[in-house]
Amino acid sequence: MHLKMGKIIPCAALLFLCSTHQHVFAQMNGEATRDWPVVIRDTLQHTVLQFWIDHALDKEYGGIYGRLDRQGRPTDYTNKSVVLISRTLWSFSEAYRRYPDPAYQKMAAECLRFLRETMWDKQHGGYYFMVSREGRIVNSNKELNPMSYTIEGLAEYALAFHDDKVAQEALDLFRVIDQRAHDHEHGGYRIAFTADWQFIKDYKEGPNAAGSFGRKSYDWHLGLVEALATLYGVTGDQQVKARLNELLDIFVNKIIDLNVGYGRYYFNDDWSVADRDGDSRQCEYGLDLEASWLMTEAAQRVGRQNDPKIRHASLALVDHALRYGFDKEHGGVYRTGPAAGPATNRDMEWWQQCEAMVAFLNSYQFTGEANYWQAFDREGRFFIDRWVDHYYGEVYTALYHDGTVDDTKVDPWKAPYHVTRACLEIISRLGGTL
């Protein structure tokens, strides 16, 4: 297998437009201009990734500690999820590609070793969801979203370190998932299985569950879109490409309501909407913003960068989030709200802010329209000023509407992934050779 992907960078005209608007809008608002590529690079390297290097490695049992508090101290929660390990693998592999620091390589290599030795099911294929600190299996389920992250982490490691063996491991994982979980009649994938790949139809609410009750999920298929885009870029495998095209069609024809501008959440096997107590009539703004730019990036990988339906869907998601789910005065993306109407849950989580920055910048680069740049600039200031922990490092988990803060730095679902990905995307789009 020959690795093949390179990162796409924006043209000089877009860089000029972004630079010009950055200065103009800052002057109009009476604010000091921020050199976003420099601010973002320093935040990523010195505040975020360094926190993980200093605190996260479990030197006794391997992998990453399952939970760290604000200061980077391990808590009494010691279980380790495949989400945490695989997304940390991705983060340090991708960071190494941009900034080849041996410390990044060490972090990535330790995550890869832990995945191989502790979380991979050697008998049935796939990866266990959760193990104890020592490596004992705690939850043996095979779950689509976590394993999507594992595909992506393995593929990114293969690309960063020119490792054909790891690229093959990523491709093998895709083939196991495709064989066991793909819906050959309706397209898409079933999302939860036992260790021996028996479909869990009554998959319920819980700390490690999606609450799907057997339904297909917007969120977990989006994770697969991203994973397959990375895997295809690395391997050029035609079956991966075919499945990625299938998923893009499902997104623009089934998942996204193009008239309203939001993603429906749960579906029956045939992709008809499956609503339980209104959960598919709610909009999750961060997820929509994430989908808006991941779809366009995936489309570019498979030669659909000019697909008008994908472009329309991308902008519709961003416009809807800006209209109902964004604090226009201070910056910040809320959690949820009705499909049409203002947000009803105004709590905020770290990952939504990361996805918002990239989504707004992506929309600006699509259109050159000033409102998207203004939203990016407002969100960037809010993120750097309110979310980044400039004293201890990393970023907070949540800011609640009542003013309280969740200052947990690491947990089973909180890796350096969203922050690292957003920072590297912004630097790539605006930073030239930084």
C-alpha cells in the first residue's frame, strides 16, 4: 500500500480576503486586531498539547489516564475509552505532520501501542469500547462512532509516520465494520454490537450509549464520514470511496433538512425520521456546524467539491446555527434548540466552539461574505478569552448558562481532538507556512 494524501491549502486570494477583513472589522468594532494563525498556533502547542504531554500519559499501565482534573491530576475514575485513546492518537499524529516534534511522536506511539495490545479484539475484530486502567475489559461493545475514530486515528498515524502496516490496520478495521454493520438494503450503518458482532437493537441511554434504541444516528454517521475521508485519502481504496459517496448522498438527501437548515437526529433503517419524545425535532448546533465543513472536505476528497447540493447544505446549516444558536454579542454556540426557533438550552461545551470556528471560516472562504468572517472573529475571541485555561493549560469542558464551569480536562469523551483539529484547520487555512 502506498500512502497518498496531502493537505489542501487555500489560495492566495482567500488569504488576502481574510487578512483584509480581519483588520477592517477589528477597527470597526474598536478592537485590537488579532493575528489568528499566531494566536492559534501558540494556544495549540504551548497550552493544549503541552498539557497532555506533561500530564496525560499513564506511565505505569500505558495509554492515557481516563480522567484528569483542571490541574492535570488523575481522579478516581480510571477507565479508558477507545474514544479517548484513538482521538489522542489522531491529535498527536496530525500535529506531528505540521510540527514534527519528537514529543508528539512519543504520544502517538504510546496510544497506538495501547490500542493494539489492549483494546483490539483479536478474536472477532474491532475494538472494545472501554477497559480499566490496567487493561481489563469493562465494556466489550463494538460501537460505530468510537471505531470510526479508531479508523481515523490509525490512518492519520500511517500518514504522519509513513507506516504502511498501520494504514492496512485502518483499512482492515473498515472492512470488518463494513461486513458486519453496513445496511446493504438502505445504506448507512447500524451503530452498536456485542463483542461478537450481534446487533444491539435495544441500545439505550447510558454513560456510553447513544440512546438510539436501534435507530440510525446523524452524529455517528458523521464520524464515519470523517473517518472514511481520511482513510480514502491515505489508501485510495475504491470501496472506501464508494461508501463515502453513499454517506454524502444520505446526508444531503435524508439527514439534513435543507428547507429549515438543520440535521435530523435519529432514523429508521430506511432513513425515515424516527422520533422519540421530540428528540429528532431538536437541533444540535455544534453538530450541524461540524457537519457543514466536514461534508465539504469529504466531498473535495472524492472530487465533488462543486456539488451544488453539498454546498447548499453546508451553508444552510451554518446560517441556521447563526440565526438561532449563536450569541452574537459575546460569541459562543449553544447546545440545542427546536428545529425552528431560538435555542432553549444555552449551556455551551468546548467542542461546539471548536467546530464553530472552522465552520464560520469555511463558509467565509466559500462565499467571501463578511458576516461569516465576523462570526469567526467573534467566536475566536470568545474561545481564546473564555475557554482556554491560560493558567493550567488545555480548555474547559463546559460553560453553563448559570455561570458555573466544568473544568475537567480529560474524560472518556474529551481528548485533545476537537481543539487540535480546529487549530490545525485554522492555521492551514490562514497561516501559510506557520
